Amino acid sequence: MRQRTLHARAAALSSFALVVLVFGMTSRVAAQQVVTQFSAAAGSSTDARGIRSNTVTAAPGLVFFPQSRVSLALSASGSRFAGNAWQAGGSAGVSARSPERARTALTLNGGAEYVRTSYDFTFSTLDATPALEMRLGPVIAFGGAHVASARTAVRGAGAMATPQVPVVLTSITRSARGPVFGAQWQVSNAPAPLQLSYREERNRVLGTIVLDRSASAELALGPLVLAGSAGRRLSPMERLTFASGTAVLSLGQSVSLQGSAGRYPSSYLTGASGGRFISVGVVLRAARPRAPQLPRVHGVPAVRGGATRLSLRAPDATRVELAGDWNGWKPVPAKRAANGVWYADVRLQPGEYRYAFRVDGGAWRVPEGAVTSDDGFGGKSAYITVATAANRRSNHHQEER
């Protein structure tokens, strides 16, 4: 859930559209999950003209999953600056991933954005990034291409303005294309997961090469998630070091507090100015999970009463372990069925739990078809809702006996 281009991230940060989405995924349209969110933040930021002032922002969002391994996101954002200036817009994004074969997978991330302001600056963008990922133990390397296009309209009084021609509308269309590559390294797992990543883009815009390099780190300490990034832009028009940091404190399944600060470069596509930002806000979420359709286990005894079966398809694995928040994320061994599906039966009291499987002592994985959530530091964890005692029999059937 999930990669965006650097200029899109900068635009989102400058307007404080702070979206911390909890993702859900299921295997069929009938079992899709919808996540709604609303965030509100206050602070200071730089608008598209390069003017910095106090800012208040509200941003609703929606994520849903039309089929397995595909997510769609819709969001809106409205910001109020000093002097009654405002900025409002909306965006849509899609993320798709193929099944992993021989440790590789194809991914596609794309998005569209439209922003309008009170100071006659309007722009729209469209971008896509197809890529190939390769998993090497705790490291995922990727490489692909980035293509993007933007249209910017600036309306203002011209030097020769008259009552008959009071304004001049200037419209500019730019496009960009170029390679993108990088890697993610899961340095440590529970109880303090740490992930490092590197990304490099080399885009050609109007005949000029714009090189963006960035590195980031994300650390989870219980309910607190800390994330930071730093990078360098190199182009004939701009040489700039940029950085940002974010802290998210979860107060439960539905409420989080978030603070962010940083500096970002200009948008080479839209012409929006770079600048600085700082904000503090609250994020409210509501999700409607559906019963997961986990991989089926064949040739093993049925689930015993009072237990819940969790499973993962990993036919090439020699050792698989299960860990969850019900036991402090302490790994326990899973068993292998004849069809290459690994499973573990655990006794859980009614409630909601997070879990993941570790394959051959390396990367943590979630089952195909499971309801998942973004853990806030670049990874995923599956979660399951265990029904009350009266409904546990049907719940076990949904969890695949």
C-alpha cells in the first residue's frame, strides 16, 4: 500500500493531507473490505507560490479492494492558509501486485491528482510506475520505470490587461519518464521492527535530467511508529537536500495522533514551489473487515473445538513460524500439509488479533486472501476477528479447516 513519486509526496506533505491508511485485502469481490478515514491537522506550510503561513487541513479518505492483490484509494484534502488563501483537491490511486513466483513479483502503482487554489494556480497530474520485485531473504530489490504527466494553469492579470481582457491564462503541460530502482531491508522484526529503504529516480523533464535519491528508516515501538527520510535532488535548475520525519501514536484501532515536519523540493512537473512544513493532528479510522479466505489445508486433522486455524501457502519453504500479538509476537512452529500449505492451530479468546508468518527464518509474510493492515513501517500484518462463543463454529469454517 502503496509507492508514490517524490513530487506527489511533496505536494501531499505541503498541504498536510496526512493519510495513514489501514489496508484490508480479501480474495473475492464479495468479501472486500472498505476503510474510511478522516484526518485533521494544524501547523505551518509553504503553498504552491512559495509563501509560508499557518495552515489548517482536513482530509477524508477511502480505501477498498475490488479483488485480491489490488487496492484502490480515494482521498480529498482542503487547506486554509493565512490571508484567507485556500487549497483543495482530490486524488485517486491504484496498487496491484502479481502472485510471487520464484521469489519475484510484478507490481504496478499509479495515481491521479487534481488541486485548485484561491490564488489562481491549478494543476492535475497522472503517473504510473510498473516494476519487478525480487525477494532475497530480508531484502526486496525492485526496478522499473516511472512515467508521469501534469498540466498546470496559472490565471492572473497580464501586463497588457484591459477591461475587455482582464486576465491572462497560462497553461503548461509537462511529462516525465525514466528508470526507478531501489531496495527495502527488513533489519529486525518484533518486538521492535526496523526497516531501511533506498529509492532512486532519474526522470527526463523538458529535455533535462532530474535525479532524486532518498533513503528512509521506519521503526515501530509498540503503539509508536517513527519514520524519517532524507534525500538529495540534482538537476540543472535545483540542487537541494530534503528531509522529513513523522511520529504516529496509536490510541486504539480507530484513533491515532500524528506529528510531521520537514523540507521538500519543488515539483518539476507542476511547477509548485518547494518549501517546509510542520503539523500536529489526529486521524480517525473505521474499517469493515470481512472473513478471510485463507489457503486450504488438505490431508490433516480438522480443527479441534476452541481453536482457530491460520495458514500460509509456502510450498518451497523448509521451516515456517507463526507469531501474533496474542503471545507478544513470539514465533511458534507451523506444520506442513501435503499440498504445501503451512498451518498452526491457536486458541484465541474472542477479539481482534494481528499475526504474520516467518518463512525460513527470513522475511515475514501474510497469507494470500487474508485481511491485512499496513503496520506503519512499510510492512504488512494480517489480522483476524475471533467471534463470540456462539459464533465460533462458523468462524472456524471461514478460517479453512
